[in-house]
Amino acid sequence: MKRNNPGNPGSHDNFVRGRFKEDISDIAADFTASLDIDKKLADFDINGSIAHLYALEKAGIVSKKEKNDIEKALIKIKSDIKNEKMKLDKKYEDIHMNIEKRLIELVPESGAKLHTGRSRNDQVSVDFRLYVKSRIRDTASEIINLETVLVKMAKSNIGTVMPGYTHLQHAQPVSLAHHILAYYEMFLRDFKRLLNAYETADVLTLGSGALAGVDFDIDRNFEAKVLGFGNVSRNSMDAVSDRDFALEFNFALSMIALHLSRFCEELIIWNSSEFGFVKLKDEFTTGSSIMPQKKNPDVLELIRGKTGGVVSSLLSLFITMKSLPLTYNRDMQEDKKPVMESFYSVYSSLKIFKEIIKTLKFDKKKMGEGLKNDYIYATDIATYLAKKGMPFRKSHEITGRIVSYAENSGKPLSSLSLKEYKKITEAAEADIFDLFNPEVSVNSKKTKGGTAFKEINAVINEYEKEIGNNKKFLRKLV
Ligand code: ARG
């Protein structure tokens, strides 16, 4: 069976006639079809068509009756597609042609008027923008849900002190809450990036036609209002060839995936028997087919693993768009798959990650034991000496000697005697032993943004307000 060539005649029906004498070959029809991907745009396509229809009525191109008939038919098509009552056929290439074809079947005379003053180029652009805007709202809302869970978890762990790491080596004691909230900051930046991408996508491109604008009095501001766009594009050539909004969304998704992957990696390490800082709930782990003792953190590993796909989607879109001459080129049909796949990976990752976070059981004892190796207080000793007036470079060097002495004698720092300390530096006094205390160490940090309990409490207040405001802001986005 031959497929109808969109924009061309079809020997099997009279859907669209044109300059072509022959149908497109089966192999070319199959190769060029995008239905499998763009069928996800069905709802957006119909909303875009309805806005266009209203503008056509306003411009006197369709009568009120025609408008009502077409709108009714479009709404029926929407529900038929949703309920899988309408057969989508690859022979009509994409979702846009499938919907129009069905519309013309339902209302033959008036339906054929819908494509007046419109090209598939501006139609696809507006559909994709509506899709991206909606998926940004979904992603941003999941980010807020995750932030809420993180702040709650942090709140109940302010007093839990654990080793903080640099180079995956013991560095200085920190509050577990401080560690968790580092991710709050990352996800907040992701939220803002999503909103930036939203603004880029929030431009109505309908009315650009194929590339030059259209000959009818289409009220574009009115269309923008109907569809909830904040702006109207100002250059029709840019409008039909621009995919920056998709790239920006994909970039924001890649950053989320990257942040999730770092968090997952930490939890995987913390869940190992070597660390034992955290226990994952059975429901998020799997067993091994051969080693009965295993509980593998597969879900976390998969979230981490999906990052590769998300970042490569971003690259694939970059490479597709690179060097394309103005305006629309068929290459651009390849733009939706990477965005849709990235969205799905990140959205589902955020959802399940939040559930994992909710069920995490921290082993505070194990975290505390990590501090028993008290060389982690070496910086506190150097700072103690500096507070007594010694230049820091000097106190750093002396502390280095203290650590090396302790190491050589096979003793923890807290077991050296004051005499031993005094042999290395006269500045050491009896109060040096107060330093070997997790809370003292953490709460000696004075700066805003540091790990002292007081600071964490203050910043959590800010976060809670921020979450409330961001929720409200998101609800206002159409
Ligand atoms: N399926 C195409 C796409 O998604 C529709 C646009 C076709 N435009 C054209 N000039 N051939 O990009």
C-alpha cells in the first residue's frame, strides 16, 4: 500500500492535493514518518488548532457555525485519541496530519479551512513549545516535592555530626543536615534553570506561517492569550527555525540528572558495608541471583546510569541543530525524541528518588564512629593555635608535626598528654582537649553558610519560605 504524501496527492484519498504525480514510496514514507514520537503532542496540537480556529473566525475566514463545527470535531478527536478510539496511521506521516485528516473526515467542508494561514512549520513549533512548557511545570513541581522532603530530612538531622570529606578523605566534621542541604541548593538552581527555559519557550510562534508570516489578519496577541503565551515572536524566520527553548530545557534536565547522579553515588557509597552510614529500604534494592547476602542499590544505580542518556540527548539535539541554514529543515523533526526521552528519565528519577529519600535510615552511630579517628580534628587544632595568636601557616605546620607524632606513636590525637603537646608547642593548654568533640567542632564555625547548628536552623527557615513562594509561583504558571 502506498502512503499519501503530506502536501501531495494521495491516490487512495483526496486529503491534500498538490504538485506530485506519485505517492511517496513505502520506504520513504516509513523513513520520514514521525508519528511514533509526535503522537505525544496530540493534545497540544489540538489546543493550538483551536486557538488558530478562533483567530480564523475573528479574521472572518470561518463563520461562527464553521468554528463551532470544527471545534466540536477537534474536541471529539482529542478524546478519541486519548481513549485510543481513533486509529493513528503512519501513512499520514505525523500527528498533525493525522488529526487534520480525521477532522476533514468529520467536517469535510469547514475542516479543510483550518490550515488557512498556517503552515506545519509554525504549527509544530507552537505544539512543541506548549509541550515543553507543560513538561517544565511537571519537572519543576517534582523538584519542589524533592526539596520539601530534603528539608524535612535535614531538619531532623541537624544534630547528627558525621565526617565531611574532600577527595573522599576525612576532612572536617559536618552536620548531616548541612550535607543534605547542599543538594537543596543544587535543586534550587535547577528549579531556576527550568523557569528560565520556561521563559524562552513562552513565545507564541503561530502566525509565522512557513517562514514569512501569513496573508490573513490573524490576531496573534489573541492567540497568545488563548494559549497562555506571555510573548509573541517578532521574526517569523527565527520563529520557525528556533529550538533554543528545547535545548535549554534539555540542559536544565541534564543538570538535574547530574545532581541526582552525585547524590545517588553518595548514597551508594554510604550504603556499602565499608561505610554503613545509611540503610536502603528493601523495596528499593534487589537481590543477587547467586550471592544470597546481597542487597543491591539498583534503583540508585539506574538513576545514576540514566544521566548518560540524558546528557547525550542534549548533545544529540545540539548536533542536530548545528549548522542548519534558516529556516525549517527536516532535520528538525529529530528534535522531539531527545527532549521527550530526557524528560521521562528525569521526571521518573525525581519521583522515585523522593520516595527513596523518605525511607532512608541513617545509622548515626556509624557516622559518629567515623569521627573516632580523631585526626579529623587536626584543622581544629591548627585553628586553636591560630586563635592564640600564632600565624596560621605556622600553626598548620605545627599541627602537622603533632599529627605525625601521634601517627608514629600509634595514638589518637586525644590520647596524647598535655606534656607531649607542650613538647611540640608551648601554646597548647589543657583546653586543647575540648576540641575533640563533634559539636564543638561544628559549632565553632561562625560564617553564614557554614555547618554550625545555628546557621543551619536559620537557613532552613529561609528554605521553607522559599519553597512556599516557589510553589505559589509555579501554580500561577499557565
Ligand atoms: N513532522 C514534521 C516535524 O515534526 C512536520 C513539519 C513538516 N514541515 C515540512 N516543511 N515538511 O518537523
